[in-house]
Amino acid sequence: MSSLETTWTWDPAPLVAAAVAAVLYAQGWVRLRRRTGGTHATVGRAALFGAGLALSLLAVVSPVDAIGEDQLLTAHMLQHMLLGDLGPLLIVLGLRGPIAFFFLPPPILRPLAHGPVRAIASVLLRPLVSFAFWAAAIVAWHIPAAYDAALRHPVVHVTEHVCFFLGGLLAWTQIVDPTRRARLGPGGRAVFAFGMLVVSGLLAEVLIATGPQYGWYAHVSPRPFGWTAGQDQSHAALVMMAEQIATLGTAIIFLGRAHIERVSAELPGHGV
């Protein structure tokens, strides 16, 4: 049984990206707090945003990255859950309310508001497009050929990570609706989250039901914890299933309750 990797990967790209995001949030938070006091620029939301950045960064610089790349599919799956789900969820929660409009300073926001970036963002933030992007990313990158290619080629691996992170941001933006644009009501957002749960659940079931799919891990020797390649794949699927049930299941419960309350309030005789 081999010991687990303890290597930290100090790749400058994610470090710089996280630092830039932190600075942008900090300046927006300070500007909003000066304008409204502590009403909207709260410490709690800043902490959520910071936690989301930290989890996303740890996913690619901590030993989880090295273990997932060289030793365990389970660790690689955990990395993807941090980078494509938990990190984006916390970031979006930290951007709820007016702080989302203060995230970019005016000198940056003005040209973006009238350029192609706004048009692209508008398309990506359509509910069906967001769902399709997220689903395509999670399904396509778990095809064995694509998964192994990402592990063999650094550029492909970075592309995979960007797809997961962007897909997570788009999906959780639809579910949380941080700027209250109401593209979807509570019921629609619950259905959106349920659709994500179905897709990830089916993928997890396929990984559990089939033999080892990823040749990259089939040849690892000695294997951590004495797991076979099949056991490692099953554990990876269970990590995905458990994390998705915890996050998406919670969202479905809260949104479903909000939908029922809204519908009940509109029924004749309500409150009489």
C-alpha cells in the first residue's frame, strides 16, 4: 500500500486568478459599505465568497490535485466537486444582492456593458443554456477518452477545470439567483436543481455499475489503501453522489418549500 502524495502545486495562474477575484470583491464590498453601511456589504457574505475562493484554489494547489492526478480517481472526483460545485456555490452565495453589481469597478464595467462580453454572458445565463453547459461539461469530461486525455495533457486538464468551474458558476447562478433577476421562480429553480441531481446521479450509477473505465488509474501500483481500480471508481462515484445530494438536495427542499408557499398564497381564500 503506497502513501498518499503531499505535494502542493504552486501554479501561478490559479493563485493570480484568486487574488484578482479577492481584490475585486474587496473593492466592491468597501464601495457598497460606504454607500449603504452594513446593510448589504455584510461580513457573512464576504466570508462565503472567501470560502468559495479558498475551496476552488485548494482544489488545484493542494495535495488533492497531486493525489487525484497520480493515485486515486476518488481524489480527482473530490477535486472536481470542490472546483465545480462547492466553490462556485459559495462564491455565488457571497455575491447575492447589490454586491454583485459592485464587483467590477466602473472603469471595467462600462466597456464590458456595451461589448461582446455582455452578449455572451446574456446567452450563457439563459436557464436552458446554463443547464446544457453544465450537463455537457460533467458528462463529456467523464467519457474515458476525454478523462484520460486531461490527465495526460496539462492544457487539456486546465480546460477541463475551467469547464467545471464555469459550469458550476452558471448552474448555481440559476439556482441561487443572486441578483434577483427572476429568470426562474422558486419552482423552476427547484426543477433546475433536480435536473442536475438526476444527471449527476445517473453518471454516478454508471460508474458504480461498470468496471474500471479509466486506464490512467488501472495501472497505478502500489495502490493507496489497497483499493482495486474498481473500488476506487465506486468510491469516486459515491463521493459525487453524496456531495450532490447534500448541496442540490438542500436547494430543492428550500426552493420547493418557497414554491409551495407562493402557490398557497395565491389560492382563493388564503388568509381568510
